[in-house]
Amino acid sequence: NDDFDYSILCIPDIQITTRYNPTKLAKDFEWICDNKSQKNIQYVSFVGDLTDTCDVNSETDTQWETVVKNFSKLDESDVSYGFVPGNHDYDDGVGRSRPATKMNHYLPYDKYSQKEYFGGAYYKGDILNYYNVKRICGVDYLFLNLEFGPRDSVLKWANRVCESYPDHRIVVSTHSYIEPNGEICQNYSPYAPNKYGIGCGNTSNDGQEMFDKFIKRQPNVFMVFSGHNSSDDIIYRTDKGLYGNTIHSFLIDAQGSFFTAACDVLAMFKINEYKKEASVYWYSPNENKYLNRQNQFVFSFADKNNPTVGASRQEIVYHNVLKGVLISAVALPVVITITALCIKKRKGTKHEKTY
């Protein structure tokens, strides 16, 4: 489909390729850089688990070095991107204190806060919760990157950020939100954040709690990206916010296929602003092909209840044309009626005024 204005990419958990097949991972990043112009790639979102073991008990931090080397390619090609921590990216596989010293060391706040599209962070000096702002084809975007099982204080901060940017279309990325069955993650889900210990003595919000405390409360939330739960397919669902706005949510995590000879994939969203449509593709750079026909689809995001989206221009044009036709159709008999009234008045006939 060449009928699009720009692309946004979402990269599934790369943990397995980072650890076991860095050569394949390198090709994926090279493809992004090589196709930046042709696909007009405006932003790339990574939904966590950048590493598989966070190099715990390893003499060398080879997984983090692999991540840094590939992110550097994006930096050199001036590709805008953001990332969130997955449970595998914490020092001890998560835990009550959420230790992330290695992630902050290899992906330092000082580096990313200097990006021209960096907007701000929950805590200065920490890269676990932050946001990027970028104007894309006339649309102001805010890309909000949230930690695994966000704390209450983080969700309160996220609400304040969104309220401070009412004219920005918001894309939320977090590690865990949608389940493979299409449901929003519940606290009883098998891989819910609270199952990882961070709910003990520390707040930890699962998908439903994130929705209730934050996502449904902001009318300008556009899409939500998440990983964590392996699925061969892109899982897509829509929900209504408190203001009647439509929220498009996705589970994008094909990490299970990385273990096998199967190729890895990335999700590509080609956005058409005129039609207010997004064409979704499950694409493999290594195989140079689109995979799984059910994962190639188009959805409309025209939304009069989202102040940053609105109706599509084709809807507006159709409405105006239709309105013009109705006006023309009504105008003719009105003129005839007035003429008839005038003629009949000359004959002295009494008529009631019509509206």
C-alpha cells in the first residue's frame, strides 16, 4: 500500500534475538535505517525485554552491548525511537525495588534527554518512564513510555502529562497490557505484573488498572502498544474512553518464533491522515516478506470524540457535498413556493407563512 503519509513501527520483545542471534537482530535494525525514507518511518517503539537475562551473573554484558550497538545505528540514521523496560530488563528479573541499574547505565538518561524530541521524564536521571514529542505531517504526537506494571505515582504523572498536552495525539507504550486472547491484562492473568513480586510492598498496576486509572481518562489517547505475552499474531482491540473516544490497543510480541528457524517480524503502521486509516503489516526484514494474511489489515481511526483526531477529510468532503446537494434540492421548491405565494397574493388569496 503506497497510499500513506508516514509510518510508525512497533518492535516486539527482542530478547531472544539479542541473546541468541545478534546477527539477525543487526539486519532488522539495518532494514529500519535503510527504509527510513522509503517508508517515511517517523517513530519506532520498543515494547520491552530488550535483553533476555539482563546479563545477570554474566562476566560480560554482551546482551546490553548488543542493544547499544543496534540503537546506535538508529541514532546515526536520525531515526526517532523510544523504549520501555520489560521484566527481563531489570537487574534481578524485577523485584520489589524494581532495580534497573544496568538499563540506566547502558541507555543513559543523559543521552536520551538530549534528543530533540525528548519531552520529559517521571524522574530526572531515570529512563524507565519518559515521553517524546514530535510533529509528524502536521500532527503533534506524544509518545509515552511506561514501565512494567506502572506504579500509582507513575500513572498519576502520566495523567498530568496528557493533560498538559491536550493537543497532542498520544501513543502509549508499556510492556504488559493486552493478553493473547484479546483481553486487557487482569491481576489474575498468568503473566500479570503483580506475579513478579513488584506488587508486594509496592504498587503495581496490571492492564485493567492502567485502563481504569489512566488510559480511559484521557480523550487524546490514540493507540496503546504492548508486548510481554508471546503471540504469533498481532492482537488488536478497541475500547471506549470516558469521553466516548476510541482507543486502539495492540499486543505485538512474536518472541516465541525467535527460538526457531522462523523469521522474526516487526509491526508497521502506515498512516493515511486524509482517510484517517492505518494499514497494519507484520513484516520480516530477514525474509523480506509480509507474514500471516490475517495480520495485514486496515482500521479506521477517524474519531470525532478524540480532539487530536477528528473526522477524516473524506468524511468532511462527503458531508459537505451531501449538504450541498440537500441545500440545492431544498432551494428549488422554496423559490417555487415563494413565487407561487407572490402570484397568489396578487390574486388576493391568503396564505400562512411556511418555514
